[in-house]
Amino acid sequence: MRIDRIDVYRVAMPLVTPFRTAFADDTAIESVLVRMEGDGLFGWGEGAPNLPTYSPESAAGAFVTIRQYLAPRLVGRDIASGEELQALLAPIKGNRFAKAALDLAWWDLEARRRGMPLWRLLGGKGPDVMVGADFGVQDTIDELLALVAGAVADGFARIKLKFRPGWDVDMVAAVRGAFPDATIHVDCNSGFTLADTPMFEKLDAFNLAMIEQPLAHDDLVDHAELARRIATPICLDESVTSVDKARKAIDLGIVGYINIKNGRVGGLTNAVAIHDYCRAAGIPCWVGGMLESAVGSRHNLALATLDNFLYPADVFVSKRFYDPDLAGREVVHSAPSTLTAPETPGCGSEPIAERLEAMTVEHVEIRP
């Protein structure tokens, strides 16, 4: 399939309410959307690094990198597979969110060209995906308990709690005390160091499913030491950016789970490869998100249909963060704690032109 044109948009998407984590209090999410044309069709992809707090990338930087270095490597070329696309981008080091926007657009375009739902093209086991409920840092414990109570009443399969200094062990104790049977884990967003091991040892008392990314975003060695000192399983997120990083983490004995995000690993092509490696190694995975629009969320949902995603995913209904969503065919629940990937060709969502225009910060068109 020949790539005839690539349009790149940097957008700012206002959140319904601020989202607070260990590294930021966000009121809007900056994202990069790519529209890729080929064979008279088009596909959409999204990379949402936002600010350089989760990773070294930002939406502003990703826009420039795609415009100047990545998209020119693709336009005018015949690209037959995701692996071929990744090989063309490989000389540019890192910049995984930027690469992901292009990779996802190619997969959406390829699925439309074949007249297939994206999840079927990827080899998903079925369209239904179990999802969890996530809660950022709140103003008070009582506010958090009310939110968790609502999620439990709605039948969500698990609860994820953002965890940062000052919103840590006492918060977990309160939630566990109120909900003794709920599946709960905490997400530290790389906010701590090995010196905090005594605090993590206290978490062993609360029967958590996992502790997600407790230490530095690019660390494996200290995570391996922490894993030896605590009983609660560790899940790696930011630290796993490739199959090679997954291999090293598994060889070091760190992981009980690996979270896979399309943006963090450079797109669906690499996400599927990491999933397959982990499945062969007997390590369960689950899908994470970056508060993307419905475009990115639909790609995440398609990925989550693969058979080694065994823990409920971080894929959210659109109105959880955006009202309205930038994209049409908003993501909604098909049943409590369940999202269903669509049967239409491609990922199933694309931007609404008027909303895209209103939220666009900058736009560029690239042709051969």
C-alpha cells in the first residue's frame, strides 16, 4: 500500500475534571493525531505523550519529530506491514509516541483497506474487553471512598488507585478497610525510590493485586531489588518500552504483570510483539492508556482483545474524561465493566471535523 499523504495535528483536549497523579495535575491533554492516506482510503492514529512528565516526550516535540523526521520517511513509499513501517522509522532513536501515531494510522488504514475490524486483523479472541475503574488523587479520602463505592456498585472488575507521596499507605488502608473483597492495585507513576522500600513493605498487608511502576521510569535494576524485598507483585509500565526491555525485566525476576501501552512502545506493531513475548514467557499483560481521544482508545481496545491480556484494561468511556470527545463514535460501556470493539472496518472512530479544528494547536500536511 502506497502512502500518498500524511496530515499531523497537535491538539489540546480539555478534561472534564483535573487528573492528578504522582507527576502532574492535568487539566487538559495534549495529543498528536495523524491522518494517513493510501489507496484512496485513510486511517487515523494518535500518540498522547502530553507533557514530558510521564516520559521524555511531549506532544509539541512529537509533532515536530513527525513533521521533520518520521513522516518524510513514509510518504511516497509502499508499506506492506507494520514491521516494514517500523524498520523505516528505526534510524530515528526513541520518540515512541511519535512513531506510535504513525503506526496506529497505518494499522487503521490497512484494516479499512481489507474491510476488517482492527481487532480481527490483530487476531483478537473476541470483541468484549473487561475494563477497570481508575481514580486519581482526590481532595479527601471521603471523596475517594464515594467514587470507589460507585465503581464497586457498578460492577467494575478492579480498582486502580493513583499513589504518590502524601497520598499513600493511609489512603490504601482506608480503601481496603471499606472494600475488603475488591480487586485493588496502586499506580505509583515512578514517583518513589528504593529508599521507600519500608513503605512498600507495609503495602503487603493489604492484599493488592500489584504495585504498578513504583520506581524510576527507566529503571530495571532497583525494581529487581524491590521485588526481592516485598511480597506484592510488581507491574512494570514506563520501564518496558520494547521486547528487549520486557525480556530483561522477566530475566531479572521483576514482574508479576506487564502493562502495555501503544504510545509508550511505539505502536500496535511493537505492542503485539511484546504481548506475544510475554505470553511465551508466561507473564500476564494488560492494556494501559494515556487519556487519548476515542481514536486512541479504540486502538487500545483492539489491542486488548488479544489472548494474553488477562487483567482488566485501562480503556475508558469517552465521558470519563471528555465531554465532548474530539472523535465521533464515542467509547461507551456495552455492559458493566465491559467495552466491545466495533465490527466496522478499521479502529472504529475518527475525529469530528469541527471539534478537531477547535482543539488544534498546529497542523501540517506532508506529501512526497
